[in-house]
Amino acid sequence: MDGKAQDSSRGLPRRAVPPAVGLLLSMALMNALLYLCLDWFFIAPPHSTPGSTHCPHGYFRMGQMKNCSPWLSCEELRTEVRQLKRVGEGAVKRVFLSEWKERKVALSRLSRLEMKEDFLHGLEMLKGLQSKHVVTLLGFCEDDNTVLTEYHPLGSLSNLEATLNLSKYQNVNTWQRRLQLAVDYVSIINYLHHSPLGTRVMCDSNDLPKTLSQYLLTSNFSLVVNDLDALPLVNHSSGTLVKCGHRELHGDFVAPEQLWPYGEDTPFDDDLMPSYDEKVDIWKIPDVSSFLLGHVEGSDMVRFHLFDIHKACKSQTPAKRPTAQDILDTYKKVLNLLRDTMVSQTREML
């Protein structure tokens, strides 16, 4: 009897999974994975926000530092920072790649004594505007006319196209990432217009190359403003307006109110030149954003959705231009709308 039972149990056939069922299960698993990938690619924010790294005023943290450190003093800058090579120079300062405690940093030195007022203004702006929108201040020494900030190896926004053309960055050369850079840019302008130090105008922006040089591209492909040497204050309550420099401006990149209004027959006179407000920054946003969007697949679609707000930015009447917050809200709305549309279309194809 036992032998028969054993023979009988051995004789029971095992049910094999039909190939068609296995194929369906595999396809279902692949679809689930694709959905997860789509959610990550289109919906997840393209770069982490550094808000959690903020330190109290007078302190900094960068990179992998766990704790906040006080801004470095004159003595610490002199003894702990090793200057390596010059990486940039402008009218106000020279910038040197340097090293502090085995970390790469940027050391700025005053170029000419006659520019010291601008240099110290930039330092005061750096100290008072520390946030996720502004390059991290690590220390300064007014006696030596030096300022130490975080170093960003990708350099200024002027290098964007060259950077994205590198093979290792091809995966981020998309309309989504480029539009996010435009969101970052408008976020910075909005922050300056509503800053802890009042309404500030980005005056070092009389042409596109100069404007781009004021911003740095971080390693996670976000933007921070770096050069704050020319940020005059607008105060509408007291009627305080600004003029960006004391020379005549030309071209269509600057706002109409920044141009000499009295014709070619009347020589330029700074005392006769009317002042203006922060709406000059708004005029320039479409041109900067167009550069950021580039000519990748999908960028024209983004431009189409931004057409109306950009048209409003170019109003000849400053008061009729939108605020930076209005533009930022529109940019975010378009970014989310186009992401959702692409996710929906891609899912329908699965």
C-alpha cells in the first residue's frame, strides 16, 4: 500500500505556467516599472533644494559639511586659504580658485582701489542676502579686500551651452531641465525684488553676456546669483528710484526707460537722465529665458506657452509689465502642465 501511495504521488502531474501567462506577467511588471520611471523623470523635481543647508546669519555650510561654521575671519583667510590660480576677472575684482581644508573655494580680491565702494557694496549684499538663491559666503576680510565664497566648477551661466554639449551632460539637455533653469532665474529676480534688504535691481545686466556672467551653474544644475556689486535700492514709498550706471545705454536688451529719451541732437547728461524702478529687470526676462531654453526638442513648445507672459514683459509702459512673482507663477504652471501632459501621453502609449 505504501509503495502504491508513493507511486501515485510521484505520478501527479505538476502544472506548468503557460508561456502566455508568464509573458503577460512580465509585461505587467515592465509597465509598473515604466510608470515609476515616468513619475520620477517627469514629476520629481529635477534638483534638490538646498533649503535644509541654511545656517544662521554669520555661519555657513557647504558640500558634505555636517555642521555650520562661522564666517572665516581675516586671520583664518590669511593662514588657512591657499590660492591656486586665477579663474576670472572683472572691473571690480579678480577671482582665484583656492583651497580651504581640502575643499575648493573661490577667493575674490579687489582689482582696483577706485572700485572699493562697489566691492564693499557687493560684500554687504552677500552678507545680507544669504539664501538658496545666492552663492554661499564663507568669509571676508575688509582689511585685505578679500571675500571667500563657495566654488562652482561649472562656472557662470555663460558656459551653459558648452556644458550641456558635453557627452556626460546630454541626459540633462532637455526642455524640462532648461525650463527649470528659467524658473530658477526668475526666482532669483523675484527674491531680489522682495529681499530682506528691500527691492533690489540687478543693474549689472546691460547686455545678455554680462547678465549671464552674474549667475553660477551649480553641480546639480540649479542657479545661484554670484555678483552683487550693483544692486541699488528702489523704495516706492519714498519715491527712491535708480539709474544703472552713469553712462548712456544702448540697444534693445535694456528697457526703453533706460535709454536716453531726448534724442541724438541732445548730448547725454546723467543729471537729466530719468530714474526708473525694478521693472527694468522684467523687460530682460524673455531674452534671458530664451537663451536658457535653447533649441532642444520641446523648447519651441515651451516658448509657445510662455508667449503671452513674455509679450507682457515687453510692454513699453513699465507699470503694465507683470511682477516677477506673476512670471514665476506662470513658469511653474507651464512646467507642471507640460510634464503632466507628457506623462499622460506616454502612459497611453504603453
